Amino acid sequence: MATGRNKAKKRFKPSHIYSIISTALVLFVVGILFLLLIHGRKLSDYIKENISFTIILKNGVSDDAGKKLCAEIMAQPWAKSAEYISKDDAEKIYINEFNDDYHDMLNENPLFASIDLKINAGFSLPDSITAIQTRIQANPSVQEFYYESKLVELANKNFRTFSYIIIALSLLLGFVSYTLIDSTTRLAMYSQRFLLRSMQLVGATNAFIRKPFLIRALFNGLISGLIAVTLLFTLLNFLISVLPDLKALQDFNGTILLFLLIIAFGILFTALSSFVVSNKYLRMHLDELY
């Protein structure tokens, strides 16, 4: 009797191992896609926050007035950084960059004082930038508000396209993952279909019969999620070691949340699949089990 039970255990163990491994691999692939989305968003924000907006001040505006305006702009929620550049500073920058001293032709500095502005990524949409531009140009000290509008549009468009692709692939893989999890659960429970029927025949309720399978499914889902998270964590650290610049794009909170969601996703879908499959076999007639 004990020998028969040991053989059954050996027969059942591989199916659970296959279920855990296949589920972990699917969760791993889904996790990679969402890591791409998280880091892609950080990269997009980094690009948006490093686009320069130049506020050119009118001639005759004093340095004190220019610095005061710069401080007022920096106090706004949409301002990431604001640097005042005086006429003298602009002259030095021009000479250093172009190696051209125009004093032989001109007796005075023709350059304007300006403010180099960078805005937070959340305000980089066209409507927000237009509102900021209108507000700044309303100041009597401001002559012009200049920025590369095409660069801003390109940054927004590219990230939007990238997001749609990642979301579409994630939904597709979400469906595939549920199908695979469901299939592996069915294979794991198929070999135990007669055990389910035997328990029914001795008077066990469906809830009692289903309980150990749900517990096993929850455990398998947890293990699968932990394996997937471990693989993702290892992959992320490896990529950072190879490409140190990726560290600047790290979103610690977003990554931790993703890891928790992957574990929850594994537990939820294995338990749901186990519940559906066990109900199917519990409702079958005896001749349908063969």
C-alpha cells in the first residue's frame, strides 16, 4: 500500500514542477515587458526634463530684475530648474563656444540676458507648454519664449507609441500566460481525476475536495512568482553592471510594485485555474473521466 502511494507521489511531482517552471517563465516574460515600460517612461521623462526653454529678456532689464524673475519662475510647480544668464555671461559663452570675438566689429555687447528654463516632465504636453509660454510672455521684461517644439512633440509621440506597443504585447502575453497556466494546471490535475471521484464517492463535499488543490495552486503560484521576480532582479542587476547609465533610469518604487504584482498575478491565476479545473472534473460523469 505504501509502495503504491510513493509511486503516485513520484508520478504527480513532475507535473507540479512543470507547472511551476512554465508559469514562472511566462511571468518572467511579462515582467520584462513591464520593466521596459517603467524604464522607457523614466527615459522619456529624462529627455523631456532636459529640453531647454530659453526666455530672452528685453534690453535694459537689470540683472536684479532678471534674477528676481528667475526666482519667481523657479517657485512655480512646473519649473524643474531655472538659470539666469546675464549679458556678460552670454558673451563669455558665445566666445567660448564659437571662438569668435566680435569686439573688432562691434563696440557693445549685442547679446541679450536670458533665463534657461527646464520644466518637469508632467508639464511637457503641448497644452501645458502653451499655457506656460503665455504666462511668461505676459511679463513686461520678457521679449521672447523660445524652444524646439518639434523635439517636444517627437518625445511625446515616441513614448506614446512605445506605451501602446508594450500595453498591447502585455495584454497578449497576459492572455497567453493564463492559457499556459490553465493548461499546466489541467495537466497536473488530469492524473488525479480518479482521486477526485473517489473522494466524492466516500461522501466528501466539493469544498473539502477542492481545498488541497487550491492550497497547492496557491503555493505553486507563489513559488512561480518568486522565481520570476528573482530572474528579473538578476537580469536588471546584470544590465546595470554592463550599462551603468541605466542606474539613472531606475524607478525603485515602480520596480518593487511590479515585483509584488507579478507574485500576486501568479498566485491569482494558478488559484483561479485550479478552481475552474477542479469544478470541471467534479461535475463530470464517471464515463467522461476515461
